[in-house]
Amino acid sequence: MKNVALGLIVAGLLAGCSSTAQQPGGASFTASTAKAPQQYADCLLPKWQAWRPEAQQSATDTGVKLTATAGFTHAYINALVDREGDGSSVKLFVPIQWQESTAWTDMAKQCL
């Protein structure tokens, strides 16, 4: 019984370590754009890299994911850009500790 309880505790801790400190309710910013996912990423990535040079993008099954770390906290900021109709849906996930800063959202809006 102790082994089972210990196993559940370890599993819970590992699940917590693998999660990102994103906003609990989901995306902190959502929008639609007429741009294709790669076109939108081509606008947003240089803006992010000007602020956080390690920002990068990766392809997903439905579009593009951009990732950067937010300052000294090393919390991840993610933008998911997915194909939607003739354009894309944009979802920006900003860590709770960076919610008061509008810089990430402003950059996302500039590329719409």
C-alpha cells in the first residue's frame, strides 16, 4: 500500500514538472488572421527574436508553434498558429507571472 501511495505521489510530481506555467484558463490571447500559419510566423518570429534571441519555431500537424523564454524566469511563451479556413487561428500562451506585460500580446497583434 505504501508503494502505491508513493508511486502516485511521484507520478503527480512528475506531471507537475512537465507542465508549463501557462494561464490556467487557456490562451491569454486569441485571434484570427487571413494569413497562412507560416506567413504569420514569418512576421512574429523576428519580433520575438529581437526581444529574446533564442525564440524559435517548429512545424506542427496543423501549422506552426513559436516558443521563447520570458526573461529571467525562463518560463515559456508559446504561440500556436493553426490553419483555419482560408487563414489561421492564433493562440498566445503567456505565463501567469508575465500577464501584466502587454509586449508579447502587442507583438502578436502587430502581425495580424
